[in-house]
Amino acid sequence: MTRVWPQRESGIALIAVLWVLVLLTVVASSLTFTQRAEIDLSRGLLQTAQARQLARGGLHFALYMLQLRDADQSWRSDGEPHSLRFGDRDLQVVVYEEQGLIDLNRANPRLLGSALAATGADPEVLDALADAIADWVDADDVRHLHGAEREEYLDAGYSYGPLNVPFRDLSE
């Protein structure tokens, strides 16, 4: 004996199957997106680790080249770039003396002005630059003679002022 379905229930199975397919598609898409994000993250971590090891290799090679006794082969700490190739990666190593460097976070404006004077620029510009650097890293809002604090930056049209914290990166 066959059962006769009422007219209302004839498409319910099709709708249920379609809903299950939609849910499975959403789950599969979500898993695919998550896996892609994980792969990109892993790729970034791998590239960072490789770059670190490449830099470390360049450092050790530079140390080796600096201590060679043969003057023709050894490197000098003169700021001259040296091109190297490690595997399929190119690297440029520059060796220079750190004794002549000035710590911008600790130097007083007078020392900065003296160091900047070697550029041959206008003394007024040099004084302003040295005091601006000092105002950038000092913890107060008191302006040096030729420097600039937050108000002076805003008056000059900038949307920011000095951070009043030490420099953290060369790009600053």
C-alpha cells in the first residue's frame, strides 16, 4: 500500500537537503578561509626566521672578514657596502665604527649642534634642528631656545607634536 503525501509536504525533503547543502558550503568556505590565513601566517613566520638567519650569517661573515690578517682580503670598518650571496639570497653588509656615533636620546643640544655643524649648513638652522631633537626626546613641554614643542608643531600645521620619549627607531 502506498501512502499519499498531502500536497503541502511534497517539497519539504528537497528544502531540507538544500539547507544542509548551504550549511555545508558555509562550513567548507569558513575552513578554507581559516586555512589560508594560517598558511599566510606560517609563510610570514618562515620568512622572518629566514631573514633573521640571513642577517646573523652576514654578521658572522663580517666578523670573520674583519679579523683576517691579510690586509688585501680583510674588510675595513669604513662604511663601504659589501655584497654577499647566501644560497639564493643577496645581502649587503656595511661595517662602520660606532665610536663616532651620537646617541640622539642622550646627547645635549650643544653636542648635536657641533656634530651637525660638520654638514656646513646655516648655523641658525643647525641650532633649530639640535633644539628640536632635544625637545622631541625630553620628557617635558618646556621649549628649548630654538626648539619646538607641541604648540609650535600645531602652529606649523602638523597634526602631531613631539612624543617626549626617546627615539625607538631610525625612521623617527
